[in-house]
Amino acid sequence: MDLAAIHGFVLGFVTVGSWAVVGGWALALRFTRYEETPTFWRAVSIAQMALALQWLIGLALIVIALLGRGALPGDGSAFDVTFHLLYGMGFPLLVLVVAHKLARGGTHNPHTVFAVAGLVNFGLTARAWMVGVGG
């Protein structure tokens, strides 16, 4: 299996799916009012690591494509490449920075914050995946 297939399908599904799980799980924890949830926070860490691994592989694929040995995301247009990078890297990173700041600030329920962050990142990464595979 080549690097593009790992980025697009194997790790792509893991990343998108992990944010759906985090968002749904956090929402359930919010409504059940659990306080101590170390397993949930491990799941958040795994989702963040999957996203970081996606970034590293994606950047490597962009460099390979710019060297003429691979394909750019989507149809290869500047719009598709920019859209894919923003929705797959830029916006999810911004969401996570804000979520961590709000969750640690003490004024917001961390499960509520990560329910929103997980579901937003699910949508962002899913859309990045759709553009990346040419959908």
C-alpha cells in the first residue's frame, strides 16, 4: 500500500471517525454529567495524534507532488489544494487551540467544549477528505 492510500483511506477514515467518536462521546458525557473521564481524554489524545500523523503524511505527499512524483489533492487546482489544506490542517488546528484554551480556563464544561470541537473537526476533516479524493 502506498503513502497516498494510507493518507487517503486508512488513516483518513481513522481521523474522520475518531473526531465523530470524540464529539459524540463528549456530548454523552456532558448530559450524563460525568466528572472524571480519563479514558475519554485518552481518546481525545488518540484523535489528535491521528490528525498530526495525517498532517505529516499530507505534507510529505505535497512535497512529493511538487517534485513531480505524485498527485495533488482533488483535481490539482490551487482552489482544491488550498481548500484541502485549510479544512484538513488549518481549521482543525484552530479549533483545537481554542478548545484547549476554553476547556482549561475553568469557565466552560470541558465535555461541552470537546463535544463541539469534536463534531466541528469531524465535519472539517470529512470535507477535507472529500476534496482530497476528488469528491
